[in-house]
Amino acid sequence: MSDCIFCMIASKEIPSNVVYEDDKIIAFHDLEPQAPVHVLIIPKKHIASLDAVSAEDQELLGYLAVKVKDIAAELGLENGYRLVSNCGEDGLQTVQHLHFHLLGKRKMLWPPG
Ligand code: AMP
Ligand code: ZN
């Protein structure tokens, strides 16, 4: 999608601090980190949110999920981490391209705010 900021990051029209990339997904540091490590993992395909996935995205999302531990290991998150996807208005999603926040290097809180 031409006006989607994360599509523009995936296509390198907008620079980002990339930590992992292949033909299906890209992971880059969040501009406003909420933890010492805060990386966003996104599919390169434009999908608006978890609420917009379809059956044809099953393999892609499985692929992304399996990559999480490798990206976490690369970032030194051997003590654990949190993976979050904010969805829709109540989920406080601000960028309408599916993304997973990978947060680590501090003890998380529960319940979330
Ligand atoms: P969410 O609020 O869950 O939709 O998350 C969107 C995230 O994208 C926020 O944590 C923002 O800080 C982050 N963000 C927005 N624009 C950029 C950008 N150009 N590069 C990196 N992170 C960004
Ligand atoms: Zn997009």
C-alpha cells in the first residue's frame, strides 16, 4: 500500500534500523522504544491487523512466529521477552499494518496498561 508507513519501511522508501530481513518479513527497531530492546516484526505483505488476516496468510504468519525466537536470540533476549500485537481501537493500534512488538531486557508488567 503506497501510503502505509510500514510498507514504505519494507520497501526502503523510509529508512529504519533493520535487525532482520528476508523475502517475507522485516524486523526493525521501534522509533519510540518502550523497553531497552523494542523491535517491530512485520510481514512485508500489507495486512492491516490481526483482524484482517485471511486463510491465505496462515503460512506467512506461521513463518513469522517461527522466526521470533531467532530474532530474540540475535538481540540477546536469553532471559525472555514479550511479543505484542495491538489490534484496532481498543487495542490502541496506531499503525494499520500488522506488526508484532518484541520487547525485552526489562521485567514486564502484568496486567498491561
Ligand atoms: P502500535 O501503536 O501498536 O500500532 O505500534 C506502532 C509502533 O510503530 C509504535 O511503537 C511507534 O513508535 C512505531 N513507529 C511508528 N513509525 C515508526 C517508524 N518510522 N520507525 C520505527 N517505528 C515506528
Ligand atoms: Zn502496509
